[in-house]
Amino acid sequence: MRPIRVGVIGTGFMGRAHALAYRAVSGIFPGLRPELEVVADIDEKAAAGACQQLGFRRYTSDWKVLVADPAVEIVSITTPNVFHREMTLAAVAAGKHVHCEKPIAPNARDARDMMEAAEAAGVVTQVGYNYIKNPLLGLAREMIANGELGEITGFRGIHAEDYMSNPEHPYSWRFDPSGGAGAIADLGSHIICMARFLLGPIEEVMADLETVVKTRPVRGSADRRPIEVDDIARLTVRFARGCRGSIEANWVATGRKMHLAFEVNGTKGTLVFNQERLNELHYYRAGRDPRHSGFLRIETGPQHHPYGLFCVAPGHQLGFNDLKTIEVADFLKAIDGGEPRGPDLREAYEIQKVIDTALVSSRERQWKVVS
Ligand SMILES: NC(=O)c1ccc[n+]([C@@H]2O[C@H](COP(=O)([O-])OP(=O)(O)OC[C@H]3O[C@@H](n4cnc5c(N)ncnc54)[C@H](O)[C@@H]3O)[C@@H](O)[C@H]2O)c1
């Protein structure tokens, strides 16, 4: 593959994760050759620091300069959600491939604009739903598709963390309604993505959204701001394939750090997964000798591609940054003419529609069709 130059906008949690993945990918996936060209952050000092530490050639405090830079082929967007639309549309208009963090937009209307613009321009897009890049998630999806669980009878999914559980946690962009919803957008988007990855489209939603902490302190002031977004979202969902399930998103779940978890039940078996132990998939197969009844713990290893590219030995385990590296590898291969593996802006639009439908359902206290 020829070298492909990357511009990353944002140097926070995800800006760093993207840069690390672009740095790592060529050493793990043979033939991929991204180069870190420019990093942009509204905070110039942060941009300069990231440039030096992460190995970019240049930095800027103006993301528009990055997007207009003729050397840049990939624009990686890791800013707060409210900026994703404008940045994506500008990048697409400049003919760049876009790697955008999730959720891609405050609402499905904006998400559709982004998707349509990218598809009309013929650029490749990738959205940061990194958790489904776990090879064990690929195995789970394959087992479900192969009928190894029999007919699917139910799904229980949850993404719970506790980073907003302290009522004194200050107001930040994550509470700003102009950037979209709260926990359902920040965390719920991941578990909705996982549910769709495993079981296909969600057709109907009945949701109950709740704001537990009503006001938050304003940083550097004695004032408090009212909170208009959800802390907890509880959804009952109906999948197009016929089965039903529940989905919870919760950022005030005291003690939970990365409880992104699911259970899929079928007539012949069950699968259980939790991101806090991302190298394990638990499998119950019905009909075994009752003396051996119980869950089998499947451990990730070189037999689960692309684990073996990271490490030749089983049991040594993949981590969060490795999932981001797999995401980047899929994106680069698609730019190089390979089969796009997504999730792309179209899939992210579908996820956003489920979120928007849940908001309406909760407001109107009734089942709503995802449309
Ligand atoms: N995929 C995942 O697992 C995952 C995890 C965390 C966050 N995210 C997503 O990543 C995005 C960023 O989240 P984060 O946790 O990295 O946030 P963050 O607050 O740590 O970082 C945001 C960065 O954007 C910069 N920024 C803000 N406005 C800007 C502008 N106009 N121009 C240039 N830079 C600007 C900030 O200075 C900061 O460096 C969000 O969309 C979030 O939902 C995804």
C-alpha cells in the first residue's frame, strides 16, 4: 500500500487512541502505511504537545487548515459530538476519507446529511464503534448466524459506567443537549451497535429515559446548571428477526467501569460477554451430558483472527487500543480497495435512528417504530 497521510482533529481521550492506532497498525497488519501528518486542537498547546509526543509532522489550532491540507487524505474526527457534522461535511467536500468518532451527530437528521454527502462523494468512512472489532464478537456473530444457538429468544444488553455518578462532576460537553442526548448517545450507541451487529436491525422501541442528577456545578464557579439529558436509558426493543430484548445505557452506575455486556439466549445455547473481560466469551450449549452442564469459557487466541497478528501465543490477551488498531486496519484496507467492513456512516445513521426513536418513545410513553 502507498503511504496514506492522516490528520487527526482533537487530542483528548480518542485523539490519542486514534493516533496510537495509526502508529501501531503498520507493525501489526503487513502492508498498511499510514503516516501521521497533522494534528489539530482548538487548544494550541495541546496540539503542539500531541504533535511532539505522538509523532505528527505538523500541528494547527484550526481544524479547517487540517481539512484543506492537500497532503491529508484521511480526516480523523475525535472532537465533541456537536462538531462532527460540520467537520465531516467539510472533509467530504474536500474529497477526504473520514474516520469519525461515535455518536456521529446529535440527531438522525444530521447523521443522514453526513452519510449522504459521503456516499455522493464516494469517500470511505469509518465510525469509532471499536468494541465490535473484538475477534470474539465476530465469533459470536458467526455462531448466531450459523444457528449454533438455535432460534434466538432474547437479548439483554447493557453499557454501564460510573464516570457521571458523582453529582459534583462538573458540567461538560457531554451534558450539552446541542450535542445530542446523554448516556443513551454516549454509551447506549455502543450497545445498540453491538445488538445490531449480532442480531440485525431493531424495528421497534419502548424507552424510559431518566435524569438522576438534576443539576451539575459549572467548573470554576459557584453556579450549577440544570441537566437536560438522560443519565439512564432503559429500552425494550423488538428486532426485525422477531426476537425481543432489553438495552440499558447508564453513566451513573456506581462501581461500573466498562460494563458493556450482553447475553443472547437461543433454543440451543446462550452466549455471554462483558467488555471488562474482553478476551472471554461464555458459551452454554444445551443438550450436553448433564454431568458436564455449565458455561464454557472461550478464550481468545491466534485461532481468532486477527489476534495472531498481535501475538502468537494464546492467553496473552488483546486490549482496548488493539481494538482501535483493528478498526484502523479495516478502514485503511477499504481505502486501498478492500471490502469495507464498517461500521460506516450508514450504520452510524441506523444507530442514531434507534436513539432518536427512544427519545420520542420516552417522551410520549409509548412504543415507537424506528424510522
Ligand atoms: N469509541 C470509543 O470507545 C469512545 C470513547 C470515548 C469517547 N468517544 C467519542 O470521541 C469523541 C471525543 O471524546 P473524548 O473523550 O476524546 O473527548 P475529550 O474531551 O477527551 O477530547 C476532545 C478534544 O477535542 C478538542 N476540541 C474541542 N473542540 C474542538 C474544535 N472545535 N476544534 C479542534 N479541537 C477541538 C478538545 O480540546 C479535546 O482535545 C466523542 O465523540 C466521544 O463520544 C469514543
